[in-house]
Amino acid sequence: MKKELFLLAKKSAGAPIFLYNRITMRLAIVMLLLSVSIFAADPDYSGIWKLNTRASEMRSLPEPAAETLRIEHRGVRIHCTAVPVNGGAPVSWDYTTDQTDAKYKIGDTSRRTQSKWEGNALLVNTLVNSRDHSYTVMDRWKMSKDGKTLTIRRQVETPYGENEALLVYEKQN
């Protein structure tokens, strides 16, 4: 490329047209690649997701994983409703994907969540406080390319140690 630019600078008005075309084409390709990476759409997690217990790896988590997740994802706002595996009452919460703190309660716990995009994965970090203790839940949400599988890698840090889990959800609608 440097040699071509040098040749282009050395020749005056009589420079071959193919040299201009090659440089123009390369610049156009670079601009196209940059615009695709900058304007790539974030995944839309909206839908009803059912936990695939066979594909999931759930170790002793401080609270059971949701059997079903209903997610409404609009812009930066995400609204979740979860039905626990143990058949408990559904719980709902909201947060945003723009790193704004979201504060909410589930049962006797208060929670503060912050989430952000890392490429096409959503990182969701939640501080959970109860009367007895506090712990941190760090999730990495990733959707399959076909949009039919939501994988959540969960790491939980408690005063008693760390636990990791892999939650695999399949889209129902």
C-alpha cells in the first residue's frame, strides 16, 4: 500500500486509473467493516425461555435457577419474570443495559444490578443483600446465532466461597 501511495504521489495527472480504483476500493472495504462493527445490533432477549436441565450444569447455588424466564427487552430496558424450579411464586424485576443501577426486591432480599454489553454478550452483575449475608451474582448472557438458545454463565461469590453454574434456556415462542 505504501508503494502504491508513493507511486500515486510521484505521478501527476497521468496516474493510471486502476491505482485510484484499488485505493478507493480498499478504503471502502475498511469503512464498511468499521460501520458493521460499530452499528451491529445488540441481541433481543425477548421471549419465553425454558430451562434445559440436561444441558445445564447447576451446582449448589444460593437460590434455585428459574425454570422459566419471560423476558421483555425494549431498547435498554429489560423486564424479567421468573418461575423458580421448585415451583415457587413468580418474581419480576427490571434493569437496563446502560450500566445504570437498578434497585429492586425479591422476597426478603434487596438487590442492586448493573449490566452492560461486552460485544454481543450481556454482563449482569447483581449485589444481593439479606438479613443474614450478602453475595454477588455475575451473569454472562449469550444468545445462539439462531436466537433459539440463551446461555447464562453464572458465578456466585458468597462469604463461604464461589459457585459456578451454566444455565441453558431454550426459546418457547
